[in-house]
Amino acid sequence: MISIDCPREPEALEAACAGTWPDRCDEDLRAHVATCAICGEVVEVARALREDHDGSWRAASVPASGVVWWRAQMRARAEAARAAAKPITFVQGVAAACVVGGAIALAGAAFPWIRAWVASLPAVFPALDAAAADVPALVSLPRWLPLAAIVAVLLAPVAIYLAVTDD
Amino acid sequence: MMRDLTLSDVEQLQAQAGELDEAFQMDEDTFRAFYDRTARALWLYLSRLTGSAPLADDLLQESYYRFLRAARTYESEAHRRNSLFRIATNVARDNRRRVRAAPSVSLDNEEAQPGLRTDPHAADRAARRTDLARAMAHLKPRERAMLWLAYAHGSSHREIAETLGLTAGSVKLLLFRARRKLAGLLGGAALRTRRAGRVGL
């Protein structure tokens, strides 16, 4: 069975990391490391990694703490705004669909009245008089209803724009 | 070194940050003190784990963001630090999965070894670090992380287990295997360097 540790491994690691290997450590430890494969690998790997770490430490370029904090704040705020906007966007979509559906329904209901209203203006549009004669007189609808429908269709996009815009 | 910021930049950032009301698990002063204690070590860890200094910059920011967002309480400074390194390990792993490409550890360029610019007499050390970078590139990410934490960062087996999401019992064996692999690679690299030196003479 292969042994994966050595009782003197911490000692060898300490010497490698403290920079005392090989000149400033015990002769006994040097003799041991020369014959122990595990400690030999520990010293070799630890020295290489420690040297790389120490050489890179001063030159490591990291952003200032205030910048990292500020970026994190900005990102958290943006994510919170996005999360809050999800249900609002859904409701806006439903509202827009309702407005469009209502406008179409109103326009459909008002269409016969519009034709009747056009038929009542033969003096202004004589050419339409003949066409209006074919239309039954459905003038029982209140006169304000089609006007309201037209106004709704025209104003709905403006209302949606004002609702969704940030400013 | 910290990147240069002008006074007006700092004032502007502080003014903008003051307008924000987003709360993290930590107040700004505590975070900044913690950041100053951990950022360099974390950046070095990420740069060696990914093999890319620019990528380490991005992952550093992401790691601290996730750390701030994590609603956790910490028993001690060491626990908090280990949690940060664990988050960073996960961030690096997520990034690796996203790009689905093997990391190219290319620390043999000047950008990745800024020490060369300030220490022109470090040719031997630079050669050894280049050998190390090339050898590390042949290791699996978990092996790189484990070796760096154990021998460069000085973490205990328990801390390594906590950071990498392993059991403490498995760390000893995995570390042994990773160390043996790296020692073999470094031995080969050293031999090649010596041969190249002789040829050069």
C-alpha cells in the first residue's frame, strides 16, 4: 500500500513556505527530504507555488474597494428594478389587450350608427346618399358612443406610452 | 497596487452610492475593510484557477457581489473568508461551464507576470514561474485550486474542504495525487529548462 503522508511533512512544508529551505534548515531535515518522496514533492511544489504567490502579490492589480461596492450597489438596484418591473409589464400587457379589445368592440357596435350618420349628410356628400339608402336606420344607439370609441382608439397608444415610459 | 482613481471619480462614486438604498448583508465600511484584507489573495486565486488575469478581474467583482447578496451569518473571520473563496470557486466553475472551453493558463506573458516589469533581475524566477504556469495548465481546475489553497494560500485541509465542497477526509488523498502530478510536471519542466540552458551555452 502506498503511503500518502509522512510525519515530517509539516516540517518540510514549513521550511519551504518560510523560505528557509534548503540553506537555513536542519541537516537532518535535508537528509530526510532527500530520501522521502512525499516530503520531496511537498518541498518542490510548495516552493514553486509560494514563489509564484509572493512574486505576484505586490503586482496584483485589484480595483479599489469603493468601486467594487458601488458596482455591486448599482447592479443590485438594477436587478431589483428588473424584478419589480416584471409584474408591471404583465399588467400593462393585459391592460393594453383590454383597451384594444374594447375599442374593437365599440367600433363594431358603432359602425351601423356611423353609416347612418353618414347617410344623414346627403347635402354635404351627395355621392354617399345612394349607399346610405341600403343601410337600415340603426340610430337607436346613443350618439356619444362611437365618438367615445374613436377617442379611445386614438388615445390608447398615448396612454400606454405614458404608462410605460420611465420619465 | 490599486488602480488609479482621481479625487473627482471617488467623490462622484460616493455621491452616487449615497443615493442608493439597496441594502446588503454588510455595511460599506465593514465590506471595504474585508475587501482590503481579501481582494489580492482572492484575485491571485482566481487568476491561477482560470489562467487569465482579465477573467480574474471579472470573476472578482462577481464573487464579491454574490458574497454581498448571500444572506448569511458568519461565525468568524475565517468562516467568512472561506465562504468568499467558496463563492469564488463556484463562480469560476460556472464561468467554465458557460464558455465550455478548457482554460488556457498562459502566464508566460508580461501582462500575467507584472513582476517582470519591476524586477528585471528575476529571470530565473520568471522561468520557474513560467514552468509552473505551464504545468498548472495540465491540471484539472479542482487540482489547481487545491494546490494553490494548500501551498500558496496556506489553507488547512478543513478549510480546503469547506472551500471546494469536499469532505475533509478526501482532501488528503486528492491533494496527494494533485501534488504528485504537479511535481512530475515540474520535474519534467526543470529538466527541459536545464537542457535548454546547456544547449544555449
